[in-house]
Amino acid sequence: MGLNLTKKIIKGHLLSGSMVPGEEISIRIDQTLTQDSTGTMAYLQFEAMGIPRVKTRKSVAYIDHNTLQTGPENADDHKYIQTVASRYGVYFSRPGNGICHQVHLERFGVPGMTLLGSDSHTPTCGGLGMLAIGAGGLDVAVAMGGGPYYLTMPRVCRVVLKGKLKPWVSAKDIILEVLRRLTVKGGVGKVMEYAGEGVKSLSVPERATIANMGAELGATMSIFPSDEVTKEFLKAQGREQDWVELKADDDADYDEEIEIDLDGLEPMAAQPHSPDNVARVKDIGRIKVDQVAIGSCTNSSYMDMMKVALILKGKTVHPDVSLVIAPGSRQVLTMLSQNGALAHMVAAGARILESACGPCIGMGQAPASNAVSLRTFNRNFEGRSGTPTARVYLVSPEVAAASAISGYLTDPRELGEPPAVEMPQSFLVNDNMIVEPAPEGNSVEVVRGPNIKPFPVNRELPEKLEGRVLIKLGDNITTDHIMPSNAKLLPFRSNVPYLAEFCLTPCDPDFPRRAKENGGGFIVGGVNYGQGSSREHAALAPLQLGVKGVIAKSFARIHMANLINSGIIPMTFVDSRDYGFIENGDELVLENARKQLMDGNELVIKNRSKGVEIRVKVPVSKRQAEIILAGGLLNYTRKQGGQKE
Ligand code: MIC
Ligand code: SF4
């Protein structure tokens, strides 16, 4: 039996374990990326490891999230990242150069290589045939130091694309259809490997849109073959030498398969407040729209922007709609400005934003109260836009542009012939905003602003773990609930003590106070707890507040890894009905915690308040159990290196 593409690349990078789904494996990482809102923490952790220079083939630090700069905090962090990058051998993509995933696809991604990024949408480069995975900052720091990346061997799901998209239907509609079918937890523990004749008709940026939103499925990553289309893309980026052909063997074996008939797809939208709440635009109906936002790492490529510009050409944005556009990279923005497309956007009344994440992470452009906002982004979690009452719909650039003109949710097929946009033969390449690291790092002084505060580090797991249930939550709690990010909070990503004051406040404004008054305790969650971003702040802020363990029905992959790395014990109910036997304020105790954990079987938690016992599992490998025992990955690594805690 032949190998699928995922297994081929994993096999070439495998350091330990065997490729059996569910088993822990470790792989060698060729490239890393960080962005600024997770990057400060990643580099602080890298520094704490005492390694003189990164050991990867290429590591890049991007500034794209915190670009609002309403106070000195962001600029201070940019300076820190620029200097620390230079010192330790990391390339630095300056603010304004673009969104990390878009720029990495254009300038650095290489088919067949591995990429680990401190951002959940790192799998975007899977569109190039790269094995690209999102992780917490500490895991990325370890990879920068040359350490292996540990993951659970995923199941590989073959997604067979048949046929060809109809006019006005695009890559976003494909991934929205996958989300509709599989839901936000349907990809957990899986790689989505795309195949079939439909792949050939998709450009690399279109493939990247699909791979990008695999994160919303909860998938470990998504990957496309590297073929002639990939070669043309890399050639147009002046990087033909990076191309290699990669595909699954004809007789490759897959764990699962789904099939999508591209001809049958229609323009779609994910309705509030979840990326899997998907319906056809024509079935949702003519809802009135207040804001349209086009951009983000999902849909801000040159081709996307050209389609938008041509739809807007000669038209005027509806008087009740605010249209904002953020081209994904400086390459895209420059090309649009040189060919006149930017002028069409501006003339139509679009408000042009810098090439950065911007409104996607609530950095400006919060919609009005109760507004309907159409966005070409990837997440529409409640409150993420910065306006708790806003209703956000995720759509393709075509639907967004058509709706900006009409003022209501519009099926773009109403516009007649679609604009004809050609993939450029060559992109405008100018890397002058990517700063190379200093050849001799020792001479670079790392500049630390006053906003950088020490991050919490856990202690060894005690014999007895006890505390109250501080909060009981429902299903699909996102990291945006656990550690909200918006224009007011994002500047404090280097200041965990400050951020902790906002931990879980969207669910209960009293949570931080209660946690502190009780000297910490437990969080209880439902299914897919911690879905969404890779921010390890969603583990560090609870740690700061003394949270010892989280008991949930199931966990999202990256968040669970972040909890383990912080020494917070993740537990799942053996019988999910036991969820019903725990209430807010209940006193829980886990006796012989260290022994129970290392025995690897079921653990028994006593609910003193109810007088019942609850059976839980800690779904971790032996290595991860040892990390929890040591009080987190930093302590564990120091111990391994024989250093004192
Ligand atoms: C996001 O889209 O939620 C972010 C902001 O890019 C996060 C990273 C972060 O919280 O800094 C992600 O997706 O990992
Ligand atoms: Fe930035 Fe949004 Fe992409 Fe996250 S999802 S990297 S905030 S553009």
C-alpha cells in the first residue's frame, strides 16, 4: 500500500514514534514563524532556554497583529521582537509588510518542508504542499532551538474535489461547505488532504484559503499536492528553485474520505456566531448589511483583491454600508496600486487599511451596535469583532463586494458576468521590508519595553490537587472567550498579570475576582473546549489566577497542548453525564495526583460538595504527563538539561 502525501512528508521528518493515528510522534521542523501577539512570549521563552542561535533552516518574525499603536506598548514590543530576532538569527518582517500567512506563502513557504507557527492559521502554507502546523509559542520556541515538535499522529482524511467551480463560486465556498458538513470539531485529530481532478483548477492562493480555514474545522493541518500550478506560482514569485513535485501514491491509504462536487456548490455564508453555521446566501435572504470587511489571512491575495476591485469599478458603496479593505501583503497592495485597481476601490468609497490583521482580531473597525457585518475572514465568534451585539457573517470576496454595493446580503450571480482575473506571470517582488538577522548576534542589544512583565511559571504538580469549581461552561468555548483579544487588550500580550484580569470575562465578568479569592481552582467545560487561536495566553492567564486543572468533555488540540505546557492538567470525563454532577462552587479533590497521573488510567476526583466520585482521563502521552508533573514544559526542559528550577 502506498503512502498519502501527509505520511510521505511526516516520514521524511520523523524523529520518534510510528505513524499510527493516535500515537505520539515527533518531527523535525524546518521553518518557524511567529507573529507579534504571540511572538513576544515565544521569544521570551526562547531566551529563557539559553540557546545562542536558532537552529531551523529559516525562522521569520512577523509584525501584523498589533499595529494599532494607541499607546507605546505595541511599538515597544515591535522593537523587542526586531532586536531579539536579529540577535538570535530570525528574519524580521516589518509592520506594513503584510499578514504572516500571506507573506509566508509568497516569500518563504517551500513544498515538502515542515513549518511550525505560533498562530493557528499557520496551515495556510499547506496550500503550497507544506506540512504547516499551528502551535503555542513555547512549542515554537523549542522548535527554533532545534528541538522536535511532538504531536499526536493524525488521521488523514482525503477530500476529493470533483468537477470545477461555477462562475461566482470560489475557494471560500468550498471550505464553508466542508465546515457545514463536518462542523468546527469535525477536523480534530485529522489532516485534511485535498486530492482529485478539482485541485488542478485551483490556484495556490485559492488552495491557501481552503487550507487556512481548516483551522476552523479543528484540523491539525490541511495540505494540497505540489503540482504544475504550484510551480507556476513559485516561478511567478521568483522562487522556482523551491519547487518539488509532491503527491500521494496512486494506491495511497487514507483513514477517511469525503467528496465534494465543485459544480454543485453555490455562494455560501457562515452565519453568526460560528464558522460552521453555514447556509447558501440565497437561502439566508436579503438581510440588510451595515459593514463589509475584506481582507485577513483567508482572503486577501492579489486575485481576491482584483476580483473585488473589478466588482467595485465604476460603482459606489451603498450609503448605509461601511466598506473596509486590507490587502494581505505589501506585494498585493503595491501591485493593486500600480495597475490602477486600488483607484477603483477608493473611487467606489472603500476605506483602505494597512496590510495587517486589523478588524479580524478586533483591532479597529468594530461595527456599530447590533450591526450586520460581512467579512471575508475565518472566525465570527461572538464579540470577536469588538462589538458584542454585532452579527458577523463569513463570506467570499465576491459576496462581500456585491453586498457592499447593494447594501444587503447579495448572491453575486445577480451581477451577471463575473470579472475575468488572470493569475500574474510574475508578482512584484521586493523584500526590502524583510530585515535579515545580524551575522554576529552577540553584538545586538535586545530592547525590552516596560510592558514586558515576567510570565507565570507553574510549580511541580502536588500530591493533592484541591479547589473549587470556579466556572462551569458549555460546548465550543473559544480562546476568544478564555482570553479575549481586542484593541484594548491585544497591546498587553507581554503582560500576563494584566491580561489575567480579563480571563473568561465574556462568560462571567466576575471570574478573575472569584479565582483569586479562592486561590485558584478548576474550570469545567463542554465539548471542544479552547477551540480557535493558538494563543498560549489562554493557558497562562488561568495559570496566573491559580487554575490547576480543566475538566471538559473534549479539548481543541492547540489549547490542550498549551495547558500541558503550562502545567495545567487537562481532564476529560469518562462518562460525559458526570458533567451534570458538577456545579459552580463545588469543592473538588484529586488525591495522589502524581501517582494517578503516571499510572495513566482513569483518575478519580472526589466532589466533596456532592459526595460523589467522578472518573476522568488525562488524554496525554507519558512525556506529556511528565511535563505536567514537572509543572510545565519550561521546568521539564530545564530538568532534562540538568538545570535547577
Ligand atoms: C486569531 O486569529 O485568533 C489570532 C489572533 O491570529 C490567533 C493568535 C493570537 O491570539 O495571537 C491565532 O489564530 O492563533
Ligand atoms: Fe490575523 Fe485574523 Fe489571520 Fe488571525 S485569523 S492571523 S488575526 S488575519
